[in-house]
Amino acid sequence: MTNCTQYPIQFPSIKNKKVLANFLGGDISSDGGILLLRKIDQKLKLTASLAKSFSDRRAPGKIDHTILQMLRQRVYGIAAGYEDLNDHDSLKDDLAMQTAVGKESALASSPTLCRFENSFSRKEAILVHQALFESFIQSFPSPPKKLILDFDATDIPIHGNQESKAFHGYYDHDCFLPLHVFCKEKLLVSYLRKSNEDQAKHTWAIFALLYRYLKKVWPEAEINFRGDGGFCRPCFLEWLDRNKIGYIIGATCNARLKKALEPYLAEAKKNYEAVGGVQQVFAQFAYRAGSWKRPRKVIGKAECSAVKEQCRVIVTNLEGEKEDLYKQQYCPRGNMENKIKEQFLLFSDRTSAHRWWPNQFRLLLSALAYVLIEHLRSGYLKNTKWAQAQVDTIRLKLFKIGAVIFKNTRKILFNLSSSYPDQDLFHNLAAVMNSS
């Protein structure tokens, strides 16, 4: 790029003093806190183990940027708030990013990173998911007694005429329909799918794989399935029952179920008229849909408030009181929707490549960035004001730290901003990471 003479940018004066700006400050970064991300990655060995398993078909003597360096560059860049490959045309010269990646010269430019992403295939998708699974296993200091796997789908808008694009009637636009699997805060699966297929497609196969592997690691653990009405499919329910696997799944409140819940809705209306507020009445009964081979336990909720009257139902084989099963066992799945929103904050919707597998890779790059930040949050930010913070807040408060960077033959010195408000927290985080 041509280096043009940069004239100062003028701003309103203060007490007759000119206020000027330029971009000639030298080695200054807005991402001084990215060193924390590098430390977390080193502890988890997430990108290092993945890079070893990826095949590199390039000529060895002509490689300037290794698989590990490019993988870290993309994952750290996403975590730090850089969604586009084009961002790296400038970011490649940022000393903070170079230090985090582990390189002392310019990083890969956008064309090189684009070729890297386009080399991604089904094999690498499996390897990344294996890394997510291993990270999940390692996050438990002792075998858990119970795990609830939350399944949910979301829409990602199409960018132009991409491979496998399709229109989705519910979302009313062309989109992909990725499937996510969480266990509380932990991400296990981020799987790109076409949107003109059933929402539950591949759910059975993915859950069966996860169940088998988790049982191999923790034979005594109880593993349950949880999902909304889009996953209530007869064959899947039959398989869960046959294998004695616990589940709690939303179901469509059809005409038969609405009729069965009419007395409970009438009771909720009566309670609302008497005391106001939001009134809920719960019911439990055996129900057999026309496509089911057997009756199953259904829990219904009739609700009346100033805003609306509604009935909702879930189907489950878990033991417990009906209200507790609905509120304490089913409703917490709503937190997964917040976790999916965090994926968007890490640009999981930036699937703008033409080909399918590079888009799957971009979805998984966001997943890897989430794993690193979530490990920082759950492992090191406990009992701090950021213990429940979303990923963009952690990015803003801990990664976006102004730094003047000096580099010589002996050291790389980050002079972080003296006015950074969370210096004590940053000191403590670095100390704990170093000690552990």
C-alpha cells in the first residue's frame, strides 16, 4: 500500500490549544490483554493439539506461516473482536497479536488466511469437534454425577449465492441452520446444516455419539437430553426410552392437548381475576400421540396474565414433581439461547465463504474462541465482578487494553495503559495463571 504523507487530523481546540491526531504513534496496540488469551490457550493446549492433527499439503521449504500460527491468528483475532479476514491485512503487523501467536515478524495476510480456510474439509471438522470434546472432559476435576446436554438450532443469514443455500419458512429468509450442543456453559458441538431440512436432523446420531463417548469416560454419570419442540420426534423418543436415557423435551400443544388443559387454563384465569399478576397451573397426565408407540408422561403449563393466555407442554421420562420438572429441569434450557447469542458475539454468523466446508470452519473458529474465553471466565474469573459476564464484556474489559510495546533482542515489553481501571484484577489473573 502506498505510504502517503499523513497530515494531522484536527479536532476542536481546548483553551486555545490545537488538538491534533495522526497514526504515527508506532508500536501501540489496543489489544494488550490478548496475552491472557495466549496463556489460557497454552494451558488447554487447544490450538497446539489441533494444529498437530491438521495435515499441511504445502511445500515445506516455501512455508512462511505454519498451521498453528494461522489457527491462532484467526481464533485470537475473533476473540479480540476482529471478524473479517481483511482485518488481518493491518492486524498482521500488530506486535501484540504477533506475540500472542508466537511470531516475531509479520503474520499471515488475508489471502493466505483465505487459502488456509478453504483447505478445510470434513476431516478437520471431526478433529475440531474432538478437540471440543476433549476440552469439555478436561474441564471437570472429578467425574460428574449428572450431565444435561442441551440441543438447539439457530439461523445464520446467507451471504450471496453460497453452496447449499436454502430458504427457511419460519425465519423467512435464506439461511443456514447450525446445530449447537451445550452442557451448561460448555460447548461440545457447533455443526453447520442446510436450512431446508428438519430441525432435528442428525440430532439422534450426534447425541448417540456423545452419549457413548461420555459413558466410556464416566460410566456412572447420568446423561440426559434436553431440547425444545423441534426435537420431539417419535423415533428419537423411542430410542431414548428403549435405552433408558432421561429426556425432557418441548412438544407442540395440539388441539387434543389444548382440550386436556382447558380446566387448568380456567383455573389460571380464575386465580388471575382474584389476585392479578401471572398465574400458572401445572398438569401431568399420560398422553399418546398418533405417531407414538406408547403413552408418555406429559406436563402442561396453563398461564394467564394481563398480557396473554397460553398453554405449553413438555414430554419427559424423568421423575419428580410436575412444577419442579417444568421450572427447574426444562426452563433452564433457555440459558442455552444466551450461549448461542454469545456465539454471534464471536461472529459465528460470519459464514460468508462460497464453499460449504470453509463456512463450517468459520463456525468452529468461533467455537474455539468461545472455549478459550469461557475457560477464562469459569476457571479464573470466579468470585470477580466478571464471573457472569458475556464474552463481549470480557473482551472489552480484559483484552482491549492500550499498550505501547518495545521489542529488542532480549525481551518484548508491554507498557499497558496506566489509566486501565482493572489493574488489580489483571495482576491477580496473571499471577494465578503463572502459579498454576
